[in-house]
Amino acid sequence: MDDENEPQESEETTMDTEDDELPIVRLLIASDIHAGFAENKEHISNDSFETFREVLKIGVDSKVDFVLLGGDLFHENHPSRETQLKVVRLLRKHCFREGRLGLEFVSDPTVNFQHSNFPVANYLDENLHVNMPIFTIHGNHDDLSGKGLSALDVLHEAGLINLFGKFCDVDQIEVTPILLTRGNTKIALYGIGSQRDDRLARSFAKGRVKFNRPDGDDPDSWFSILVLHQNRPPRSKLRSTKSHLSFKHIPFFFDLVIWGHEHECLIEPDFKYMDPNDSTKGFYIIQPGSTVATALSVEEAKKKHIGILSIKGKEFKLKKIPLQTTRQIFVDELTLEGAQPTAPKIAKSSVRLKKMPDEPLITERINEILENAEATRGPQQPWPPRVRLKVIYSGRWLDIPPINGRKWGPNHFAGKVANAAEMIVVRAVHPEKKAKNVNDEQLQNILGSRTDDICSVDEMVGKYYNQCDFKSRLGVLSEITMGKQLQEYSNTEATTQFKFTAADKALSDSIRTQIDAMTAKVKGMLQNRTAMNAEIDDIPLDQQIAEGMAQAKKNRVVKAAEEVDLNVSIASSFFERGFEPSRLVTSTPRPSQQREETPQKARSIEDVTEADFDSP
């Protein structure tokens, strides 16, 4: 890498440099690689792989001991064959080489990698030559599916990465750390792969997440790192957990938390005080952010970084390294109302014409963005940039239909913008219409600020029955049983490709049992029929035909003997009652009528009698 292309580095440190006797462990911190993102889109199909290559190359050049990823190595749960191939090639090229690490693995690998048939760190495998191992948890994009497997399991079994922090039972999690040592520098590496934020937050709140401390007299002498892949800020106002994991649930014995899933780069260590009166009770949070932008937002448009973390004893130093191969992203907003000093005349129209007054304003703003992109682009950044322009129609601009960005963008900026078809988003702002006869102050007094109304159904049921009097409590079903059943009908599992409740699973199991029983019954019937056919097959074919014809003739003779003339029966009946049969008028159907009443397909050549040839 040339000097002019060298990444600019900045340092955040909490390390005391006076004690040089303690050995240093260096690791590269990154997250959310999203390999395979937009692999079928023009211009940006290779962005994720180029940046991942840069990350690994920085690790090799910096001579780090290992790479620590915060999840989402792949963008898809089932990555394409091409994506998997590119990732494997990058791992083989940068992580495999001669030389061994002076990093001791002192924990039990059968516990750390209990999900694998090869419970050993890949850099300790005698059959492999791994010089820069990768330790990673799974994210929500490459999470578990099917039988609890992900694409990362394939890489782990192949010895390319070290997958840890894998749990299928969220209701009871026991986290055992990976213990790495170099001299007196000891690292305890904890990890929890991506889980549903609501369930994980409840598990933390109810004390169902247990962190095992290293054995020994002084577990606090270990530098403890926790790797997570969850929502960090609140994402919902309607849930009791707010759809995020609060840092207050994390035990304060941790020294550092690597927070994945959030794509905004906040890599500077952020200290969180667990006790305002005690500055020693707390930990640092590092949010590396993603290495490739998967959404066009202000947070994603920020400069992307990774970090080189140096650990010595209980202290650490972080070196921020900006990535040079990330594609430029520009997010801007254009309010048409007041965009020009002299407002153009706008003729009211319900149909867009070829030249509309909003198009010159939009074109001018995009050209300004492209000029800025060209002036600020780095030597390794790909061209063209990605642009997101929000166009706001308000006031008199509502008299014309908004622009169709999917058609207009490719026609005017194809090749100049990487996402020309998705470049423009439109928003129409109409004047607010206040509801009539509504007293805002009175409504606020009724609603109040009752945060306790935001809770789950099982919490509401438990709260009600715990506060009501004894006579109103449940007599047959306990509150615990009721809450458990509500959880089964409301909480969903994500351990498979589809999300389902416990009730859905019970129904599926019942249906599967019935299908298995019916399948066994049908198989038995088929076996009996096969045995009967085997007995028939022993008789010669000519003999079977002769016996069949003889039986058919016998059946016809018996049937003819049982037939009775209807007219004779009627005449004898009337004669017995005193009527003269000669005065009765009867109608005997003609043979032609008999033939018409008999279906043609049911008549065979043997059914033809002499009566069929009589004249009518």
C-alpha cells in the first residue's frame, strides 16, 4: 500500500504504558461484513467482498493475533454458491500461512464448541496452518435455520472460522467463556449469537442468563469481553422491552462489550456507569458498525472504521482505522417549496408532462451531489457513488403529480449514480387537519403517562391475579400455568427457517403423527395386495381368461332366470281384483327404446339378443 493510500489512524487508549513486562495481545475488531449484499445489482455487486478483503489485509499487515467479528458475516441466511466461494477464497488467502501463534487456549474446547464435531480452535488443529484465526458469533442475517444450522457452521466444520456463542434455548442460557492467555495477559471471551430482542431482554431481566467466571481465586484478573448482536437503541414504544437489549442488563464485571448489529460506526469506546456513585462499576462499549452500507440512511453514510485492540493485563488501547474501499453514500433532502428565490409558475395538472417544473430543481441538486462526490472521493473508493435524495412536495407543489424516480432516474443518471432507479424517494406533505370537538388537554388527562400499560399479555394476567383478592383468584388453574400457556400461544421460536408458536408446533406434531399412522396403514394394504397379486400371478394367463369368461356367462344365466315380465305381473294382479285384463291398456317398450335407455359404454357384444334385430 502506498504512503498516500495508507489509512489514517487514531488512537483511543486506557492503557498504562509504564509496565512493559506484560505481553500484549492484539486483535482486529469488525462487524456486519454482509458478504453477498446486492450481489445481483449493477455497480455494487462486489462491494462487500472488496471491503472484507481490505479488513483481512489490514489484519495481516498489522500482525494481529486474531480477528473478532460481531456477527452477520453473510448477508443472507442461505448465501449463494458464488458468495460462499468468494468468502472461502478470502479466508484461505489471508488466514492460512506458516507459523504458530503464541496464544494459549486454556478453556475446554468441547464446551466452547459443543455444536461441532471438531471441538478445537482451528489455529490449534495440527492438520491446518492458521496464522490469523477468526472468532465470530452469528448475527440475525446468518442466524440458525432448519435443524439449528447456519452457513457459519459449514465454515467452522471446514476449519475456516471459530463459531462460538451459539444457543438454541433462549429461556435458559449458560455462557462459558473462551479463555486465551499470553503470559500474564488473560482474556475471557464471551459471546451470545443473535436472539429475539424481546425474549433475550426478558431472560436477562428474569436472571435466566448465566455467565460462568473463570476458575481460580481471582476471576477479576481476566480481561472479560462480551460480543453481542442485538438492537442497542429502543426500536418500539409498544413493547415492555422496547425491542432492544438495555446495557443495564449486562453484568458490570465485563471490561468491554463489542456490540454488533448496529450499522452506524460508533467505534470510540463509550463507558457506561452501572453505579453513579462508583466509577469502577461499569464497562466500555465499542460499536464497530458495518463495513458495507446495506441501507441508504444518514447513519450508514458516515465513514466506516474497524479497530485494532491491544490488550495488556486489564488495560486496552484502541486504534481506529478508516476503511478506504467503501463506496461513497450521499443522503440529502430537497424541499421544493422555497427551493428557488423566484418561484416558478405551476399549472395544476393531474398528469405528468414531459417537462415539469420540479425536474430542473432535482437535476440541479443531484449534479451538486455528484460534484461533491468527485471532489471528496478517495483513490481506492469505487465510482459511481450511491445517492438518496428525498424530494418533499408541499404547498402549491401538491398541484402536480410527484416525479416517478424509478423511471426518471435511469433515464437521466444511468452510469453516474450506482442506484439510479432507487435514487429518489418522494414525500407529500399535506396541511394538517385537526380533529374537531377534541380537547387535547382533556385527552391528555385521561391517557396520562402510564408506562405500565405497555407490557405483554402474560405480565398483565400475572399482575391482575397477584393484586386481586383471594376469592377472585383462579381455583383450578394457577397463575403460573396460565402464564405458561399464554407464552406458548404468543412467543415465537426462530430456531428454524419459519417463525412459529409452541401451539403451532403442537398442532404440526399432531398432524405429523396422523400422517405417519395413515402412511403405515396404506403400506400394510399395499403389502396385502401385493401378496394377493403374487398368488394370482402363479395361474397361467389363458386359464385366468377362461375362468373369467365362464363365470361371466354363469352370472348372465342366473340374472335372466330372475327377471320377471312386468306386464304379466300387472295383468294377473288386476284379474285377481275383478278387472278384465283385455280392457287394460299397457305399453311395452320397443327394443330400440331399451337400447336408448342403456348407456352405450355399458353394453357389450354379449348383451345383444335376437330382440335387438326385430322390427318395431
